[in-house]
Amino acid sequence: MQDVFNKLMDYARSLEVDFADARMERVEKTLISIQDGVLKELKAGIEEGVAIRVLYRGAWGFASSSEISFESLKKALDTAYAAARTLSYHVKKPARIVELPSKTDIVRAVLKRDPRDVPVDVKIKDYLEYEKMLRGKEYVKSTTVYYADIVGTTFYASTEDRYIEQEKIITWMYTWLTGRINDIIASVRDERGAVDGYTIWDKWDKNEIARKVIDRLEKQLKAKTPKGGVYPAVLAPEIVGVFVHEAFGHLAEADLTTSGSAISDKLGKEIASPLVNIVDDPTLPGGFGTFKYDDEGVETRKAVLIEKGIVKELMVDRQYSVLLGIKPTGNARAESFKVPPLIRMRNTVMLPGDYSKEELFEDIDYGYYLVSFRGGQANLDGTFQVGVQEAYEIVNGEIGEPVRNMSISGNTLDTLKEVDAVAKDFELELGRCGKGQLAYVSDGGPHIRVRKIVIGGAR
């Protein structure tokens, strides 16, 4: 592939473009969907294609091709070049990008068990067995289980004489359970995965996962409704992760920051408790967002978003790196070869502190312990709402009865200022993010305590 790309980049240079790159993907995928004991969907196949970008006189052109021959790629490059030339006559703010030195690198994945070596019927059997375990209680009314594996290689080349090959491996499973007792209906979710192959069942026992999800559902069906209002709370790593990702992380993606996010004028300013440290780190072991190069061929590095409560930097791609004067972070990611990359999170986490988990509960007379989320959303103005699927009262410093149908909401910056204790523990969650394109990401952190947060519930 390198020879074909070298020839293609030579042709691009002959057109006197400012910059051009090509990103080829060859990916093998399996998708399994099971609902209420029935195999609903099975997809398995290979996706292959190339994305080509051209920057000409400050304007971008993009084209893709599912054909890999040099003539097809040349045709796609001509299409991207023609688009860029046309747009260059109308561009008001010419785009500029950070240029990188010539480099060749090949990155191989470390696999314990290659998903491609596991027959599809074995995968189906495994997940049918797991799904059956979820239906062991009378109050369970509906089950849905998804499994996916993605195994492939990305080939990248640019007019900078840069050539990168990088393997990627993801296995992922998602569980959704709905139950009913009398007039009470509840739903719970579970999501997990691996980056070292078909190893989910090596990391977690099927029975233990099923028991955990069923137990969570039963608590939701039998629990009391929380008191609505403003209360202190202890947030477990899963809740911290989704808060860091949804409520703050998107605000710190440079394209959204400059579009008017709540931190658009906050670089270098204190917006959170001095105990808060948030990073987007592509080096964390086992993370869905762990990789050496992004989809612009940029070597990734840790982006320090908040340090001791102060906004330090943003996540950038090549273009925003120049626009904002931030060293490249390697945050450009594309869902597939069919689309150009966007600024996306990788592994976005809050760093641990000095408290023990137990100390976080000690000073709370009455509040809530939030363990697991059901869904969340946030807005550029900093407002957020997160649904909580597992939570408990805190009474006199002790974990009390479970509560259901809870949500938390508020303003991200206000909430970050209320963090008054950060524990030493740390957990990394595995999931997905949508921003026009789907990306597999990780988030997480330690247990933290906030002095006050808005709790949705009965008043």
C-alpha cells in the first residue's frame, strides 16, 4: 500500500496543493443482536475504502472511494482537488494546518485472542447463553444484547512524506434490560468491552454480569423515589466518567469551544475546585481511546484539560492547533473512510486525589450515592442532565436504601466548583460517543464528593 500512496502523494504535489492526505481502512466487523431470546441480527463482513483530503489555497476538498486501485484513488483525489479549488474562490478565512515531519511507522495490536479466529457460531452461542441468564426472574420483561467486534488496519499517507500503518481491535457488548413489578416499570443498561481481542468473557464471568444487571433492575423496581432538591452527593467512577465526558469534555473540543461553549473564554482561568484535574489521555491501558496516531497521522499525546481547577488546553486537530496556538493533541477521529475526521475525545478522565473512598461519606448527614448512569446529555452553555440507574441514600455517613428514577442536573462549571473531595481509586469505563459520527471512547475517574447537586425526584 505504501508504494501506491507514495505515487498518489507525488501526484498531489504536482497539483501544487497546500496539503493532501489519504487514509485507507480495511476492517473486518461482526455484529450480533439478540432480543428476548431470539437472534435478531447477524452481520459479518469486510469494509474497505480510502478517504482523501486536499487543502488548496485555504479551502478543503474531500472525497472517498471504495476502490483501491491507483486510478480510482487518483480520480478521488481529482474530485477533492476540484472541490477545494472551487471553494477557494469563496473562502473568507483560509484554513491553515500544522505541518509534521516526514515519518514512517507501523503499529501492531497486541492480541490475546483474535476475534477473527473465533467462529461466528461460537460468538452467537456465547451471547445467547448470556442473554438467557438475564431472563431468570419473573419481573424481567424484555432483554436486548448487542455484540460487536472490529478488527482492522488504517493506512495513512500525506504530502509531508508521512506514512503510518496502525492496527485497531475493539470488542464491545451492550445489555439493556426492562422489568415490571405491578405498576412500576424500569430499565437498566450495562456496557463493557476489550481492546486485546475476544476476551470479554475472560475479564468478566457471564453469570456475574447477569446477576449484577438483574440486581440493578430489581433495586430500581423496588426502590423508593428520591427527594427532589439540592443535596450533597458522592459520585462513583462511572458517573464521574459520564459527567466528565458529556458535561465537560465536549465543551473542551476546540471546534465546539470556538462555537461558543461555556469555556470559550476560560483558557487559563480557574473554573473548578483546585482538587479537579481532567485529562484526555490516549495512553491509558485498555481504553477504547488508546492509540498512537489519530486519523490525521498525528502522534497522540495527553491533553491536560483542567489542572488544579484551571483550564489549561483544549483538544485540537491539525487546523485548530494552528488557529489556537496549541501543540497538536491527536484528537482527530473519523467513523469510517466515508467521512473526514472530527475533533473527538479518546480517554477522558478525572485524575485520582488523596482521600479514601470511605472518607467521602463521613461528613454527609443526608445525601445520595450515585453509582451508575442510564443516559445523559449536555449543552454548549454548560447545562447538563444525567439519568441515574443505580443510586442510594446516604444517611449519617452511611450508605442507605436504594432509590429509583433519579436524575442529576445543573451547570457544569458550578458543579465542578462544588467538588470538595477526590478519592484515590480509579476506574476506566468503555463506551461510545455520537457527534455526528460514532466513536468508541473511554471515560472514568475516582469517587468524588460534591457539596451540592440538583437531584430530580419527588418533592
